Amino acid sequence: MLVLSRKNRESVVVNGTNGFDRKIIVTVLEIKGGKVRLGFDADADVPVHRLEVWERIHAGSPTPNPKQSAELPKQRVPYCN
């Protein structure tokens, strides 16, 4: 597990290698009362789920069902410097 420290409005980029052109930018939006709000900026076809939702989608299913992955509407969060 990679562990990073980020301050408010700082970001981390997750990107593949060798021609994988998709990226996910994770930005700390707010730190308040022991909670951190994160923004995820990803291509529309890259599913982003909370772990518990991802586990439900994949429980007993060898391949993910795209209709199940639409549990929550996707919202694009603009990149913040």
C-alpha cells in the first residue's frame, strides 16, 4: 500500500503505463472534523466506487455488470490546483 500525505487542494494522479492513457486524479477537497472529502476526476468510462459498493458488485460475479456499476450517478469533479 502506498501511503501519501496531502494537504487541502493537493492531488495525486493514478495512471497506467505502456500506452494506458487513462488517468484518475484524486484531490483533497476538504478536511473537517476528522473526515476528508476527496474528489475523483476520471474518464467517464472509468468506474469509481467506494470499496463496499465495489465488493457488492463483484460478490459472486466473475465479471462486473455495467448496469450494477451505475448505483450512484457519476459526477465529474473539476481538477483543483
